[in-house]
Amino acid sequence: MKIVRAVLGCVVGVGVAFVLLVFADDAGQKLYPPADVDWSDAATVKRYTDSLPLDAMLLMLAGWAGSTIIGAAIGSVIARSRAILISVIVGGLMLAAAIANFLITPYPWWLMMATITGIVVAAWLAAKLLWKPLAPTSSA
């Protein structure tokens, strides 16, 4: 039963994290719509990302970190005693997705470093806040 809860927690946690990230990304694109950006032209994409205001980039950072901590927390609650494992998996997959995103779309170096740090801290916080040590077993 523990393995089922762990797998379910992992799947739900990752799913929630990615759905929340999509909502955050959609909100950012509604607030700062990309006007006629040819996404296949790296120079055009670079000009677009360079033109984004600070609050757009902070919204992106909050989306990555916020979706990570919420997804890891929900997954950890479902998995119960496996909070650290679920948080590492959710955080690791979000980190991989962020790095893949940064390899495809150029952003300022400080945003990439802050996002990577934010994801790691968010996953760590979820594990720290929700981890419960196993009760000692009596051998008597």
C-alpha cells in the first residue's frame, strides 16, 4: 500500500506542478503578450525576452518555484511517509523542465540562476515541512 501511495503521490504531485506552471505561463503571456514573435528565429526570441520587464520575469520565477512547492507538497501529503522522495522527484522533474526551457529560450542569466535556485529551495521546503519520521517500532 505504501508503494501505491508513493506512486500516486508522485504522479499527482508532478501533474499538479506542471498544470500550475501552465497557468502561470498563460497569465504571464496575457499580461505581456508576445507580439509577432517568430519562435523559430533565435534572434527574435532573444529580443522579445530582453524586452520583458522585471515584473514579468519575477512572475516567471514565482511560477516555477510556486508550482514546485505546491506540487511537491500535494504529492507528499498523498504519499505520507515519503515526503522527501516525492519532493526530490517533483523538484528534479521541474528542474529538468526549467533547464530544457532555458536551453530553448534565452533568458537573462540571473533569471535562470534564480529559477534553478527557487526550484531547489521550493522542493527542499516541501520535504522539510511535510516529512515525518517513522515511529520507532518496539521489538518487545
